[in-house]
Amino acid sequence: MGETTTSFLPVFVTLFPMLMTLVIYYVQKESAKLRNKLSVITSIITFIAVAAMYPQIIRGDILVFELFEIIPEMGFVGTFRVDILSFCLALISSFVWMLATIYSIDYMSHEHAQNRYYPTLIFTLGACLGIFVAGDFFTLFIFFELMSVISYVLVVHEETEEALKAGYKYIIMTIIGGLALLLGVINTFELAGTVSLEHTGMITTASGLAFATFIAYIIGFGMKAGMFPLHVWLPDAHPVAPAPASALLSGIMLKTGAYGLFRVFFNVFNVEFLQETNWIFVVTVLAVITILLGSAVAITQYDLKRRLAYSSIGQMGYVLLGMSLFTEAAILGAIFHIFSHAFMKGCLFICAGAIIVKTGKRDIRELGGIGIKMPVTMIAFTTASLAMIGIPPLNGFLSKWNLALGALDGGAPFYVVVLLISSLMNGLYYLPIIINAFFGEEVLHQEIKADDVPFKMLLSIVVLAVCCLIFGVSPINLPFDLSRMATDLLIGGGI
Amino acid sequence: MTFINVIHAHSTVLLIVSFLLFSFLMPILERWKNSWCATMAVAAHVLAFVFIGNLSWRVFTEGTIHYELGGWSPPWGIEFVVDYLALFMLITISTVSFLILIFGTVDLTHELKPKVLGLYYTLYLLLVGAMMGLAVTNDFFNMFVFMEIAAISACGIISVKSDRECVEASFKYLMLSAVGTGCVLLSVALLYMIGGHLNFAFAAVAIQDVAHIYPNNILVALALFSVGFIVKAALFPLHVWLPDAHSSAPSPSSAILSGLVIKIYTVVYLKLLYKVFPIELFDLLPVFDMILILSALSIFFGSIFAIVQEDIKRMLAFSSIAQIGYVFLGIGLANSTGLTGGLLHIFNHAMMKSMLFLSAGAIIYCTGIRKIDDLKGIGLKMPVVMGAFTIGAMAMVGIPTTNGFISKLYLALGTLDANKHFYLAIILISSFLNCLYYFPIVINAFFGESEEEDGEEEIQVKKLPLRMSVPLIILGAGCMIFGIFPKYILVIIERAVEMIL
């Protein structure tokens, strides 16, 4: 194992975007162009800063930094700590965020209230990375709340009645989740006397309070991760946001919940304890319901973005299932699926955004023949959809394969059946879109020049689609290697 | 140099005397140089900062200050004690009331008739002086006098608007507050009867000695004190005067009443409980459990009532009832974490609620709107005011990086330390309820549908004067700064708590 080194990078990736928010906010009075450029540059610098941690992380080092003490006597300090798991999440988040910001420049150019959109987008980036690089649950909670509350502005961006309604649901659920999480954190502090992520197995004696803590965490993080029955805000909130924001909400922000649960299972509690008490079974059952429900409801949706949102619920179910099975392959599958899903869903949502912005149509039934008119976008969409279904050699296959292996290792072939059924359902709701797009009768009588999508949008779409392709079974698979290292860390208990 | 020596030796009493002096100067100034009133009121506060600066330096270097008024040593003379708790209250009162006053110098010219403007400052300074007196006094009768001054001047700054609502509200307040002070006076008499002392410290010793002879006297005295202070601090179910009084008064009055006045009674009550009454008494009469139950009811019902309000200031007033419940919750928990949370909430809530009332005042000043439903789209027109309101709302709900979060965190940990999980649930539920009535206002203000509003008449917005926006910005920044760096205020509070327990 590597050693612990002090590094300023974890703080930088969090605070830099937050500080740039102010700059962006004041610059926009001068020039909208400068604002856009600054936003993109900020996201690129942040991504580079995250990537700069790679050499140290790959050696197995743990980067720490202590910013300042919030409540010193209680040990609630603003610590930052990056291990391989944090790094995985931070890397994928900053990468997709960068692409989404680049995409936004063209996508948002006709939208209203851009002055509000960009600062929020960049601030949320900082808060989101803060969750991943936080060194204790207290800091994590602060960033979690910041991200959840501020991203409300992204959800209601359109300010239509529908958006406001969805936003209200979102904010109420967020507050409930946040309070549950707070309950979890203070219970942990009460029981263990510490909330630092340096420790594993902080709570290993079963008691009423410990169970309450467990449930509180499940509610708090499960809310964010769209776990059944706390997913109700998700299908409303994600489709109403602007496409790049939906991509981030679905692709990245859901993962903060999953990341939190990883930390809860491996740091607050530990594997033996959760298996002994069988509490983890709660999560497994909920994950199975989440998978089936998300996929099943997605079939009934005809609004393109809404279908994608339900699909997100189903996909998050995979991650939850993987992490709750506790076998090596299953955890590997879960972590890798975080990567995969970020690429896939990010790609799908921004493709949907491009389609909607070009045609003005959101209903799947009206999208016949769109593939001929927007070939690049639809090919990217097809790639990501096929990855969702789990067709080799795309990345979705690799994560499902590992999940299935994990389920078999755990002696529970039932979950393999669940995975198969849900893959089938994924096929049922993605394939019709593709078939209709390429071979369907042209219902769209609008004249669209071939792929008249602005370059910056196309760039993001293509990059994400290519990621889905090459991070499948190609021999050089950085996300997979990172996932494997993270799995070793979690299983080895070397956190 | 003699001047500095005088300040150094007598700053405790000079602090209060200067407020009284400036206050009685106002009626004269008002006839003569009307425009000077506001400036002089501000000057009184600036002077107070000097005295408090001196006091805090001495408390931190030398420890608790015992000041004997007129050189008469207790038990014969009146004694002022400045310890960390008193210092904490002095700092809170002076800072917040200074900011409210700055705001008021503009707002009051709009809300009041010019005739009463000078007199308003008289009452305002009297109120602030009396509150500071309550914070430092160590004498029963002196305490009673300051309570009366505070009560009368508080009624004055409510009824000064002299419309029907205000007069009715202040009359209600006067009656209930008279009941409260009556109870307190009676219990002072009961304690004097058996103890023969008016000084807190001497009375405590005397009561301890005779507790087994006259247990009923002491119990009744404690009960009367509790009723008196609970009325004054507006804890459920004796809160009935507060919503009317705080919502109808001019905005600076509402801000100081909700932000500071109800808190000072809480602190005096806390002082009495720990300084005067013997600990064994609490086994006999579970006063802390009683406080806990009342505070839980207060937190819960305050929030519930606030949800159904249509008038923004009335909603804020009901929210105050819930928030004072937090402070009492901290007292009732009676452990160091909980008490720290309660005291911290005094400071935090003083900032948040005065900021919220001032922003409501600014909205009324600029647009004349009081109804919550009419506030649609106001955020884009008054970004500073609604920005402050948003920070206040987030602090009320307890979103991290605002100060409200820190006090709730302490209270929550305190409930766990005391092994009272039920109250933890109350805290969490009430945070959620707070969100139900604060967030819709913020959401409506910033994210309305602008297209639909074209048909309706546009809200006319006056420009916000600098003297109104600056206090809001300072308070807003304060809420954030003490949310991220609470240690700067916790330094005092922790020592105060250590001393009390």
C-alpha cells in the first residue's frame, strides 16, 4: 500500500470552480462570450487538476489535506482525502462535466437566463467534486447539501409550470434526504466518536441506534441515487432540466448517492457486520425492485427524456445491487458501471438534447427517420443504447458481465436472472427508438440539413460515444483498471 | 488619561447609563434639532462598542468582572456581573441592534409620522439599554426594574405606528407582559421572604440553607419565574401575544423584538435556574423536562402555524416561536453540547431573524407588498433583499455553510448526549417544516413565470437606499461566515457554558 501525502490538489478541484463562479458571475456583465469561455476553461482546468492526481493515486498513495477546522472540539474539520475510489468518481465527474460544459455553449445559446445557468453549473461542479474528495462525513455532508440545493436551479431552469412542479418535488425530497443524512452523520459521531473516512468499521455493534443510522444513510444517499421507493423525484426532475444538466444529473449526480453508500458500507460499517446482521439485504431487495421497476416503467414512457430518466433508475439499481452483494466481481461491476453509466447516459441525454433542439420533438413516436437526417447523433445514440442493453463489446456489457459473475460468486443466481430480464427490458425500450429512427416511416416533414448540429455539441456527443466503445473490451481500459484497483482497496479493507 | 481610567473602571455601568442618557436626550433634541436624533442614536451604539470592547478585553484577560454600583458592596448594593454569558449577550445585542438601527434610520422615516420619530429613538435606546442591563445584572430587584423598562419600551415601539392593529397588539402584549412581570415580582418577593437577599449569589446561598424548611416557597417561586419568563420569551402555549405584536410593528421593531428581546428573557431565566436555585430542587420539580416538552411543542406548532400564514411578517413571527423553542430546547437538555447549541442559536437566530424581518421591511418599503402570494418575481427586481432573505431561509432550514446548521448540529448532538432521541426527531421534522414555508417564498421570488405576468400589473419597485442594503449585506455575510467559521463565536459560548454547568 502506498503512503499518505499532503496535497493541495483535492482542495483545489473543489474550491477553484466555486471561486470561479464569482468571477464568471461578474464577468458576464461585460461579455457573454468571455463568460462561456471562462466556464469551459474552468471545467477543463478542473479536469486537468483531477487528472494530475493520477500518478500518485496509481501508486496507491492517499492524498490528504486539512483546510480549516469547522468545529475543532468535535473533530468536525474540513478534511480532504482522495483514495482510489474517490479518484475514480472525481475523474469521471470532471470529465463528463467538461464535455457537458462545452456542449452547453452551443446548446444554451438560444436559452434564457444563461447568466444564471453557467455560474450554477460551475458551482455544482465544485460541490460535486467536494463530495468525492471529502475526508470525513461531515465535510461530505456539507458538499452533498450544497450540490443538491444549488442544482435545484438547474432543474427549474426552464421555469415552466412543469419544471417548477418538478423542482418543488426535487427540493422537498432533497431536504428530507439531507436531514436523514444529517441524522446518519450525527448518529455515527455519537456512536463512533469520529466521522473521518480514515477509519473502517466505525460501527460494528448492532443496536437500535446503529440500525437507525443505517436506515438514515440509506434514505439520505438512496434518495440521491434514485433508489426505490425514494426515486419519485427523479423522473420528473431529470427530463425538465436543459439537456446538459440532465446529462449531469443522471450521469454524475446520481453517482454521489452511490459513492456515499460505498462509504457507508465500507467505512461506517463493514462487510462482515452488514452480512452478519443481514441489514444489507434491505439494500439488495430495494436494488432488485429498482432495477425492475425502472426498466419496466421506462417501456411505458413516450417522452424521450423521461424514458431516459426511468432508465437511469434501472441502471442505478445495477450499481446498488453490485455493491450490496459484496463479492469482488460484483463490486468491480458496480464501480465500473458507475463509469459506464456516466458515459452512456451522458451521451444519451445530450443526444436527446440535440434531437430536441433540432426538431422540437420529444415524443419517441414522432422521431421516425431521424437517423437519416442526423446520422452522427443517432449513431452515437445507437452506440450508447446498445451499451445500455449490454451488447458486447461495449462497456455496458463489461459491467453487466462482472455483476453477473459477482452474483454467481455470491451463490445467488437469482440476481443473474434479474439482470437478464432487465437487459431484455432495456432492449425493449431502446431498440424501438433506434429502429424507428433508421428504418421507421418518416413522420417528420421538417427539412433538416444533414446533421446540422453545431460542432461543440457534436464533439461532446462523439467523445462520449467513443468512450462507450473503447472502454468496452479493448485491451487498454483505464476505467476498468481503476475500478479493479478500487475494488482491491475496498475488499482489502485498506481504506 | 483620566478619561481612559474612568472607562476602564466603570465601563459596565457606563454602558447602560450611556444608553439611558442618550435616550432621555432624544425628546429634547427632537424639539430642537430633529435631524440629529438618528445620528445620536447611532452614536450611542458606537460608544457602547467602546465599552463592550473594554469589557471583553478585561473578561478575557482578567476573568469575570464584578462591578459594585456606587461603591456599595453586595448584599447591600446592586452588583453587575460581566461573565462570558453576559459578554456574549452584550456583543449579540450591540451588534444586531446597531445594524437594525442603521436600517431603521431610513425605514422609519417611511413608516412613522415625523412627529414621533425622535420619540421612537428614545424608546429604542431605552429597550437596548434595558436588555444590556438584564444581561449584566446580578440583583433581583434591579432585574425586575429592567424587565419593566424593557416591557414598556417594547410596547412603545410596537404602538408607535398608532394604527388600530398596532395599538391592539401592543395592548395585548402589555397585558400579558404585565402578567409575566407580576409573576416574576411575586416570586422575587417569595424568595426575599425566605432568603432575605436580593443579590443572586447571596440569595442562592440563603435559599440553599433554608430549602428544607420552606420547600413550597421555593417551588412556587420557581413556578412563577417559569411562567413569567415563558410568557416573556413567548414559548408555546404562552406565545399568543407574539404573532400580533411582531407582525404589526414597524419592521425595525419587529426585528429587534424577534431577534433580541425574547432571547434576553431566555438568558435571564437560564441565569436564575443555574445561579439561584439549588440543584436538588430540580429532582423535586422536573423543570428541565417541562422546558423540553414546551420547547418541543413550541418548535412543532410554531412551524405548523407559520405554514398557513399569508402575511410575510406574520409568518416570520410564528417562525420566531419555533426558533425560541430551539433555545429552550438547549436549556432543557442541560448538557454542555445542548446548552452550547441553545446559546449559539440565540446569536444565530438574532442574526437570521433580524435579517429576515429587515428584508421583509425592505420589501414593504420598496413595493408595499406584505402578502406572500404577491411576491412572485420579486427576486429579480430586488436581488440584494431577496438574496439576504434566501440566506436567511437557508439558515432557518439548516443548510450547511449557514450558521443555522451549526446550532442545529449542536442541539442534535445534545439530544443524543442526553439520550433523548425523541427531540432529535423534533429537530429534524421542524427543519423540514421550515423548508415548507421558507422555500416557496424564495422559489416564487426567483423562478416565476415571467410570461404570464405581463397581463397583471407590474410590481413597482423603489430603489433601495444604501443604508438599508448595507445592514442586510452585513447580516447575510455574518450568517455565512459564522456558518463556516463558528469557532469565533464558540470561543465565548463554550466558556460561558463551562461556567454555567
